[in-house]
Amino acid sequence: MMPLTPATLPRHELVGLDVEVVAASNPDVIDIAGTVVTETTKTLGIEGADRVWHVPKDTATFRFELPGNGDDESQLVRVDGSKLVARPARRTEATGDSKWR
């Protein structure tokens, strides 16, 4: 498995990562933040303080926090959600250059 970096994020498992919705066509979902607990082809399930929000991928932009490795600090990575629209199993098996840059 390749290391989790900003360039490889779309090809990794997203469940367990901290995330925030930073832009969306629906203003009600902007600023939702928490941990990704589920993922479907078209949505991310984000567990916040009081509930799990199901946010459409294709109409939102997300900021993920990538955990640091050892002495490295965590990194914030902004991703256009439309680049994540795929079955998680298919998206994570993709190879080659990053699709979202």
C-alpha cells in the first residue's frame, strides 16, 4: 500500500480521517466537521458532535487532515469532492497520477 500523502489521498481509505466541508452548493452543509465514518459512491458520512451527516461528494469541497508520521506534523488537504465520486473499492484500486490535482 502506498503511503498516505496529499497526492495519493483520493486512492486511500477515507474512513477514520478528520474532515471539514469548506464549500458546497448547499450552504447548510458548509462547516460540517468531524470524522469520516461511512463512505458510499456518492456520499461521505461525517460524524460530528451530535449526529452523522451524509454529505454529497459531487457538490462539496472537503478539507481532510492527514495524520503526521512520527515527527511529521499533520497536513490539511483540500479536495474537490467530485474527484472522490466512485465506489470506494474502485477508487482505492486506481493507479497512476492523482486525478484531483
